[in-house]
Amino acid sequence: MEALSTEILGTAKVVVLKIGSALLVQNGALRGAWLMSIAEDVAMLKAQGKAVLVVSSGSIALGRGVLGLPSGDLPLEMAQAAAAVGQIKLAHAYQEALKPHGIETAQVLLTLEDSQNRRRYLNTRATLNTLLGLGVVPIVNENDTVATDEIRYGDNDRLGAQVATLIGAEALVLLSDVDGLYSADPRVDPKAKHFNEVSEITHKIEDMAGDPGSAGASGGMRTKLMAARIAMDAGCAMAIAKGEKMRPIQALLKGDRCTWFKAKHDPASARKRWISAMKMLGTVSIDAGAARALRSGKSLLPAGVRATEGDFERGDPVEVRSLEGELIAKGLIAYSAEEVRKIMGAKSAEIKALLGYKGRTALIHRDDMAI
């Protein structure tokens, strides 16, 4: 396991850590010393030149403790109230834990819809990548104060995978109360086989998933397998690892047992395959200079656009063609068709005057484009 974990985590440029409620909160109180050890792990990864993002559960569990609410399922409005109280404590706890290492944090509240709606997808991706580029460690949690289905489902595992997909992470580690995937529930069957590595999620693998088992936890093996499928399809390797001990990421690198779900493609190529498979909702036609720029790896700027067809919105997939009709690229566009018609042919510095607000420099960013 040490070699595999070292290979995947060692070569990853962007790492996402998902932390479950049962690890972070016990009896309504924060495990402060454990969180400080997580901060040491984050600092270790940052010192290796990696960008790190943390997807953390725990706001409802913390708020429950502050408000003195009973254990067990809460009515929706009580769960949302607990989340509102707990989220402040959660964000502050991470800020205080990472501050001694000189690491700035940011609070980002999302729902699964933010990564499924293309307009929100572009906004979320831009914000997270900007934060990572500034060296900040975003602390992401579901927006439990307004969400409904997300609270009932309690699925930060899938949110972790969606976030990893958004930012093009190469590695996602789900820190949980189990050390990986077994052929059966090891608490029931002592002969259950542990899997060190999974290269494909088959129906047989899915049948091995059990149900949630920890007090305070709301995700189970089935949601973790769903997260693994999302991550693998996006070119991101995912680990299910036991996180109870101090410095769990350091322990992984030293050989602690886990299950790695290996991706077959890197995030960039997987993302371009995803974009290419979309149904295109419009076309922008560009001049020869813009075509050369795209083929050399540049983003598409408004100055090179000469015409547009279709009725598309921001975040929709569109074709990019030459004036002769040759297909050059496909990508997610940062402006609506109406806006494109206003700014095509213009320099980026002129966008604000033409639209009345300062938009994005690129019409289609190179990271959102498949040549």
C-alpha cells in the first residue's frame, strides 16, 4: 500500500481531502487535537508544492452539540438551524488550525446542483481555482442551511468527488471510519476480503457496499462507490481510508491500508472527453489568427470571433469553427449568444464598456475547451 499511496499522492498536483462528521465531531464536540493533526498533513502536502482543498462535514453535528439537540434524526428545519450554528464554528476551527502553518483558508458552501448546472459550474470552478492559485485552502461544505435533499441524503462523499472533478484534482482521499472496501461487512464477517486496489466498479463491486454504520455519520459505502465512479470518470484517483488516527495522510504515505480506485485517464484528457461528448448548443466562427492561437494552447478571446449561431447561455457547450466551416474545437462558453454578438471582434479591455460590466477575459478558457 505504501508504494501505491506514495505513487498517487506523490505525483498529484491537486489533492482533495474529504472529512466525515464522525471523525471531526464526537459527542457534539470538535476533536481539536485531531484537527490540528489534519492541519499538519495539509501543511505537509502544501510544502510539497500541491494545492489542497478540504471537503468537510460536521456543521450539523457541531450545531447539534451547541444547541443541545437530541441524537438521532432531526426535522429538516432543526437540521438546518443546527447547520447555521455549526458552520461558523467549523470554519473558525479550520482557520485556527491552519493559521500556525501560515495557511489562509476560505469558506465555500455548495450543493450538488452547483456542479451540475453549467452556469454555476463555471462560477464555482473559477472561484475555487482562483483560491487555489492564491495558495488558499478552501474549506467546502454542503450549504445545509438551505439545502433539502442534500441534508436527507447527507452525501459529502459525492460532493467531494464533484469538487475534485471541478478543479481537475488528481487525487481524492475520503477519510472515514473504514479502511477501504471489503467483500462483505468486516464487522459481521471476519473473513471478509479487503481490496487494496480497484480499477473498475462492476456490479459485483457495487453489491459489496453496505449501509451507514457510525453514529453521527450519514454516508455509507454505497455513496463512496458512487463518489469513486464520478472521480474515476474524471481522471481522479480516489482512496477510502481510515482517518481516526493522528496524521492520517502521513500514515497513508507510510503504508496504512486503504482502497485506491484508480483512474484510467488524467483529469485534463477526461475533461476534454466529457466536453467533446456534449450536445453542442451553438457555434462561434473565428478568424485564422484565433484558430492558430487555439491550436497552440491559448484561450479564445472575443477579438478573434467573427460570427455566432444558436441561442446558448453562459456555460453551454458550443462549437468553434473557422470561417470556412472547419471544426476546430468544442468548449464551454463564458457568455450568452446575445453577449457574444455584442463583444465579438472587441479587445478584452473593451468588454466592460460594451456589456456594462466587467466580464471574463476569455470567451472560452483553454481549460474548458477540447481541440
